[in-house]
Amino acid sequence: RIATYSGISIKVQFVGGADTYTMQQLSGGQKTMVALCLIFAIQRCDPAPFYLFDEIDANLDAAHRASLAKMIARQASEMDESGEERPATQFVTTTFRPELIHSGDKFYGVTHRGKASTIRTIDKAEALRIITEDQSRLRQHAA
């Protein structure tokens, strides 16, 4: 007889806490961090050459976005924590927040005009300027 299973069940315990939580009990930001920790743990065991993340920082506060940026930089490094070489891994992320920009090394601006998108290489300063303008525009519309 073969048992059939669907999905996985995860229980989480945060640093300094005694209680465990199911994924359904977590906030959006907490769910994001748990999912990313699982992905990064798998990556350490069986690395892929690249990862593509679309706005993974959207549900995180500034402190957690900064932690995520450091985690991505550490995972992308060709040296592990003990100084051993490991295969290079590339992370491609989209974001509208500055924290991931600060740790990035290549940036692309995407503009839309009509039904066409244009992609061009930009530097870090321009990426930060675009994000700052976008956040200012959002705040004006919210007011």
C-alpha cells in the first residue's frame, strides 16, 4: 500500500520564543521569511545556478528587508562561512524598495510606453532615485 501526501507542513519557532506556530498563524512578512529560509536551506544542499525572485521584499519591514539583502549576498558568495569555495549562484530580484538595491551589483530599469517595455542598464544611484521617486508618488496618491 502506498500513502499519498500532498504539500508539506511547517511549524516555526522564532529566536527567543518558546511557542511554535503553523504557517497559517504567521503574518505575511513572517511567511515570506520562513519560505525564503527554506529555499536558502535547500540551496545550501543542492544549489541552483540562479534564482529569480519577484518582489520578495514586499511584505517585509525595513529591518527584515536589510536582513534579506545580507542573506542573499551571503548565499551568492563563492565562499561559504568556513572559507570553502562553492559554486557561484546568481540572484535576480525585482524590488521597489532600497534595501535590496544597496547590496546589488547590477541594475536594470524597465519602462513601459504604449504596449512596449524597454530595458536598460542603470547604475545604483539611478536605481535608488527611481525607487525614491516611486515611493514619493505612492505617498502623494495615498494622501
